Amino acid sequence: TGTEDAARLQALKGKAAVANAKLAYQQYKTLFSGPRWETLAVGGAQSQRLLWASTGTKDPAYSDVLYIESLIGSDTVNTVPPSTLDAFRDHGSAQAQLEVNLDQAQADLAALEAEGISMDDVTDTLLTEGLDKFVVAYEKLLDAVADALKGGQV
């Protein structure tokens, strides 16, 4: 029924980002472990760290520390707005969460796909939109530097 469909979708609301991050973290750990990686490390290779960028909570219906708490894990970096950091200092919990409830993360993403929500399409769209925003910000920075140079402020 329509009510059941709405309830299923409502139960999945706000779950995709964290579930996707948890599975990405598992892929990261696989990439930087095992015999192949050990051979590279002996040769001087250094692992990268995952960067979770600008993870402030945008939806006021969610906890203001939802993402900063959910994305805690070894070898990760999290950039957050000052207000999110303040909230975390006030009432956040510093416990590794990226490897907690992995089965649920997989189930959540599978449920979204079953509802016709393509995570590949979602992530492709978010990647494109994110890159576009970085381009705009970079161009503004270049313009500001050029203006400062013209005005003799640098």
C-alpha cells in the first residue's frame, strides 16, 4: 500500500550517506592492507587517509553531530564547520563508528536500490555538483587574488 511504501522510504531517510561512507571505509581498508599493499609499503609507499569533507548536518531534523560522530574511524580526516565542532565538543561522543553495524549499512543501501533509488546515480550527481562548487570557489579565490594584486594589497 501507499502507506507502507511511505513508511519504508521514511525509515531509510538520512541513512544513505553514512551507509555509503561505511562501505567506502571498508574498501579503503582493503586497498591499504594485504600482501600487495605490504610490498608497496616496504618500497616506501604511504597510505592516504580518507577525507570526509564539510560534514556539518544540514537538516535540522537530524542530530547536529550525526555525521561527525558516524564518521569516526582510524586513518580518517573530517573537516567540519565551527558550529559542528562546538556541538561535538559540547555533547558529541568520540567513539569509532565506521565499522559498527556494517550489515545494516549494506541492508540500507540495498533497500534504497530496491526502492528504485540508484546509488550510482546519486553519487555521480553529488560528485558533479561538488566539483562544480569547488570550481566556483576556486575561481572566486583567483579573482580575489587578482584584485588584491591590482590594488597593490599583496
